[in-house]
Amino acid sequence: MVLSAAVLLAGCSSGEAGAGASPGASVTASATASVSSGPPTPSPSTPPPYPTGSAGCHRNTSWSTKDAAEWLRLNAKTPGSAFSVVTDAVELERSSDGYGPLCRPLTVHVEIWKLGYSAPGPVSREDLLKKHRSRPDYYFEMTLVKRERFRVDGREAHSVRFPRSVRAANLGACAGSLVAVSVGGPLAARELPRDISTTTGNGPLDREDVGFRTRRVAEYGLRAASAPQVCGPDGRPTATPSPGGVVPSFPGGPSVPAPPS
């Protein structure tokens, strides 16, 4: 199931100037919708992937953005990601033996957005004339609620708690959350996703479930809305999900068929 949308940024800064949105800024876009204990310790018979030299650190002065993101991915854990081990926090762990630390710290940003899902409005005449263009199943709006910057070399751990508004217990049928851990400056509007897959729900993610348009994102975590199929064009539920299907929440409301059992 796919969601698509246009991207808009607005709002005020939250302590970090840069090319990306500030907390409180919103991005309207369209959407489409893994757990590990961390990097394995290299066996004695194989050379470590990130060996330390005489200075006690791994030389990374010539690293590309891709190199930096791959190293960071081994140490970052986010809710809803392939390495999720916590419920409402992002953890940047100390590097284990064979994985650093690094001689040159990386600039790392942790950004958290609230996602608001809505259904496309009525089909316009233009849409009817362009039947070859498919509309998304839902739209989503991204509002940045938190951003933190770190200098990371693997010598110490960092933790970022989710704001209350995007904690799992406070997300409803039409709300979700997205967190990204990236190298370099804040993510710019042109690097944010235009499509998010909703087909995986809150299960393990594939790397293509969120279409970030940059290689700077080392890890991300998605919590999709619990029932986007009941969200109206205004982003509010028009029906209440139930074990037997979807039941209208107001008298005379449209009947939504229950999914096949």
C-alpha cells in the first residue's frame, strides 16, 4: 500500500540551524507504508572490520558519506528499525571491539517527526481525465518535533528520548512517527521521503520502506498509523477499527467493509 505527497516546510528553529526543517515545521507528502542484538564480535581468526592503529582508533579521515553511514548503522538503534531494542528512545552505542573507536568524530543528527495520515479528497475532473496517473492510498504530513546533534566516535554512548506526543502509547489511528539518524547536517527538504510504505505496519522494515532521498541516513525507524484506512481527508478518523472490521463512529456514517478473515 503506498502513500504519496507534495513536500512543504515551515516553522521555527529548535536550536539547530541548517538546510532541514526545524521542530514544529511540517512536510506534507504522500506515503506508500528489524531486531538485532548489535554488531557481532569478530572471531580471532578474521581481521576486524574497523581495526585500531597505534593511536588506539580507526583512521577514517578519507571516509565517504557512504562509509560513515555504514559504520554509524552498526551503532544506532531506533524504535521500529532493523536494530530496535528500545521502545521510545534512540540509542547511539559505544563501538564494540573491532568496530572502532574512530580517530575523527562524525557529526550526527537524530531527527524525529510526527506523521499525520489522511485520505485523498474527492476525485477531481482532472484526475478522471488522467486515469493513467494513480492516486496514493493515503497522504502523510511530517512535523519535526525533535532534533539533536552529536559528535560521535564510538567512545561514549548517547540516548535521545522520544517526545511525549510521538511515544507509542500516544499515537492513534491516523498518527505515526519517523526517526532518522544521519551523518552530516540536518536533513534538507529535498532529502526527505515522498513515499512511505504502509504495507509492513509496525513489523520489521526493509531498507526501501521509507524512501529517503539521500545516502546520509544511516538508520531510521517507522511507526505507521495503526488504522490509516479509517482516516478522512482532514486527517481524523471517520470510523473506529474493531476486531470484526471497521465500524462507522457516527450515525449514518459510511460503512467500510471488514477485511477478509
